[in-house]
Amino acid sequence: MAARFQFWVAVKIGFTQTVLRQTGIRGLLMRSRFFSGWFLTGALAAALGAATLGAMLAAAPAHAAEKKHKAPEHKITQSESYLMVDPIYTTIVADGRPAGLLMVGIGIDVPDEALREVADRSMPVLRDAYLRNLMAFTATRVRTDSQPDVGVIADRLQAVTDRALGRKGAKLLLAQVALRVTENK
């Protein structure tokens, strides 16, 4: 005696029940006494599953094609020669305790395309050199009761840029210098 198996799929959408009743499909829609709700028998469940799987597989290449397109890149300026550097933060120390932060926002203008490629590749080295220089500057020259000298900051960072790139040709652009002093309690 061969065993018969039936597969049951729960359908909670009233629309499906109505469509099955109106189309006159008998034996495919059954009410269970053990579970609340309507169930579909194996043939219709398999057909619905296959249709759903087919739709998902058909949509997959279209979805993959959409992901291949690059997202638009946010540009600060239209200039091709401008390279943005993330803001650099250093700690201001007074009386052996952190007393505030110095934030310096910069960019680099590199008109020479070959030097721009070198600068772009060397950005981690440049950021490290900027950070080290600004940490030394902050430790020796920045106080919480006076504004930092932005001319000195620009000159120091320009010298760091020329030294790190190996030649002149990149112009450092100082965008913002901000001092945040913490309250002493």
C-alpha cells in the first residue's frame, strides 16, 4: 500500500479564497478542523510557489543590473583638482587635563594631474603627517583663552604637504578652524 502525502499551505488572504470559490475549483480549498483559516492542497500550493519563485528569479537580474550602476558621488566643488581631507581633531591640554578640541578642516588643490594621483594615493600618509603636526602645534601653541593663529597653521600644513608629496605644486586650502573649550567643573 503506497502512502499518500498532501502538502498544505496556509493562505490568510481573503482574496484568494474568493477567487478559488468563484472559479469553481473544488477540492483545492479546504477548511481544517485543527487550525483556523483556509488551506490550499498540494497542486495549487505548488503552482503558486512556482509562480512566486519564477517572478523572484526573473526580477533578480534586473535588480542586479540596478546595483551595477554607481551611486552619484557627493562633490564639494566642481573643480577636478580639489581633494577633500576629512576634518582633523586634536586635544587641547591645560593643567594636565583635556580642556578642549581644535578642529581644522582643509582641502588640497592639485592642478597637476600626475601629482593629484600621487596625492590621492598618499592621502593616509598626508592625514597622518597633518595630525602629527597639529598635535605638536596644539600642545605648544594653542591655549583655551585665545584664538589659534590660522596663518601659522596654514603655513605648517603647507610645508607638511610639500614634504609628504616630495615636491611643490599642491596648494593647501584652509576651510575651517574651530576651537571648542570644555567647561571646568
